[in-house]
Amino acid sequence: MSMVYALGLASAVVVEDLTHSSTQTGLVIVSSILPAFLASLFAGAVVDRSGKLPVLVASLAIRVVAALAFLAAAQLSSPALVLAAIYAANATGIAVTQFTASAEASLLPDLVSGEHLLSANALFQLSLLVAEGLGIVVVAPLVIKVAGAPAMGAVAALFYLAALALAATLRAREAARPAAASTRGWASLSSDLQAGWRTIVQDRVLGMVVVQATLAGVLLLVMLSLLPGLVARHLDLAVEDTPFLLLPGGIGFGLGLFLVGRYERRLSRPAWIAAGLLGLGGALGLLALASRQASPATLPLMVPLILGMGLSLAMVIVPARTVLQERPPAEMRGRVIAAQFAVANAVAVLPLLLGGALADRLGIHLVIGLLSLVALGAGALGWHYARSESATPRWHSSRPC
């Protein structure tokens, strides 16, 4: 995943340099959402039917090709063609990522016991954080500054090849797939697609967590689309310095992972998620106030707020991911996780389009303020729900309530 974000950052740098527009920068993300949404509809069924490891290996191989396509796209002479080709390369890479992410998330419960699943998720997210930190804060800035943003495609391809080699040697105890899945072939694909959604709708906990995880993901995507403009137009820094502003967020995310893993039984799953949304909303609100003045002097104020955002996101993501893994039946896990990805991709389109357009017209700080209100409202509702369920078991079981 580190190279996914690194390539996304390189794409944002190229687009910001070409257009100086938050709308166009947001389109880098939007251009990949529709393919990601369509892919996520099928990813869960493919993972559950074909097996996690084969899907993981195949998707990594395709991502090698997509990274090389990004490198080729950036070499085109026409700015319009560069933009179109970068959008296409990103769309392909992100679409395939739906299969990779579904396979990885579905595989983890086959490797650890249920009582250790949240801790395993925290450790897994920590390893992703370290890899993403190295990719975004070290590798991407170094490559962009030394060789230019297009070179990030070649570097990403090398990393994907290394991941492919490791995945090809992986052996795991996958949960057995139902016999019907192997005999009916793909004729019942439509039924498979509906099954994941039906499982979510019938389980109140899963439904609420899908909404909360989707909201956190959308808020993060909108903030990432606004970040290059925030750096270049409000902090008077080079757009290439954007990755360094992500560093305190990564540190905060790591602290949040430790907090959730160490004290997981102090709160129920929904209480952790609600507290994370409240913290995220508060940090966004203060960030909106701090960014009202376009001055490098506001940078020291933003650093602890971005750290707080990272910490809050960890408090949402880890418990939410654990609920999505532990509550569905093993044979439905891939479809449920992919369904959440599909919801996130579908819902993100309008906020990303409106976020960039509003930022260009009204100001980035006003858009961040609106994001703050959304997060605070969702957190307050989630906290009310968590308190109303305080008399019931604390959701450390994989059985639906």
C-alpha cells in the first residue's frame, strides 16, 4: 500500500504543477473511484471463490504494469494527454488494489485466533504505517526531488515486484470455501454480490461500522486532495514538501495503534470508533481555524493537529476493520469487506468533487471546517449509540448481537 499512496502523491504533484487547481488535484482521486467502485463489487466474490493467495499474487502482478504505465504517461508531450493518461493509470492501479486489499484483510483472520484479532490488526496497520511512512516521507520525496515525479512509477514497480515475490512464497491456512462455491462456478455471481450486502443489512453492528468506516475514509481522501493546495497556497511551501506534512499524521497514527492495542478492552468497539470520530472532528476544526491565515508561521500550529488527526483515524480504522473481519461468516468475509470498499468508493465521489470546487471558490479552510462538523456529528451519534449499548457484551465476540 505504501506505493499506492506514493504514486498518488506523485500524481498530485504532477497535476498541481500543471494546473495549480484543487479541483484538478481532486480529480486525480475521483478518476480512480468509479473503477475502484466497480472492482470492489466483484473483488469479494473473486476472493471468496478463487482464494485469497491466488488473488493477492495476481493483483500484485497487475499493479507492476500499472506503475510502469504511470511512468510512461508522464513522458507524454501534451499536458492534456499527460493528465488523461495519469488519470487512467491511477484508475487501473486503484481498481486492482480493491482485490489486493480484500484478499489481505480476509486472510488475516485465518492466521490468528479471534481473541488476538484486534491486536493483529493493530500490528498489521503498524507495519503498513511504517511502509507507508518510508514510501511517502522518505522514498517519494527523495525520488521526486532527485529524479522527478514520473520516476516514482519505476520505483513503485520495483517494490511491487518484491511484494509479488514474497506473496508467491506465502502459505496460509485459508478457511474452507463451501463446496457449492466450487461446483456452481460463476453462474451465481449475481447471488454472490447480493450476499455481502445482505449480510451487512441484516447485522445492525456491521451496518453502522460500514457507515463509520466509509465516513472516515471519505474525510481522509478529501483532506489528501486538499493537502497540496494547503501546502502551496497557505503555507507558502513547495508542493513537493507535501509529504513532510504527513509525517506528524503518521506518528499520530502509530500512537493511536498503540493506544487501541494496549487498552482495547477499556472501551467497546463502537466507543473506540465514536471517540476517534470526535477527535478527528475536533482536530479538523482547529486546523480550519489555524489555516485561515496564509503564512508559514501557522505551520507549528498545524503539526500537532495533524498528529491528532492521525491518532483519531487509528481509533476508527482498527476497531472498524476488526468488526468487519470477525462478525461475518468466514465464507462471506471477502464479500463483506469488499462491499464496504464499494460503499466508500461510491460515496466519496461527490465530496471530492465538491471539496475541490468549494476550496477553489471559498477557501480551503472553510471546506476543512465543514469536514469537522461532519466528523463531530457522526462521532456524537456513534457515542450515543455506544452508551445505549453499554449494558450488552462489548463486541469482542464474532457473533452478531
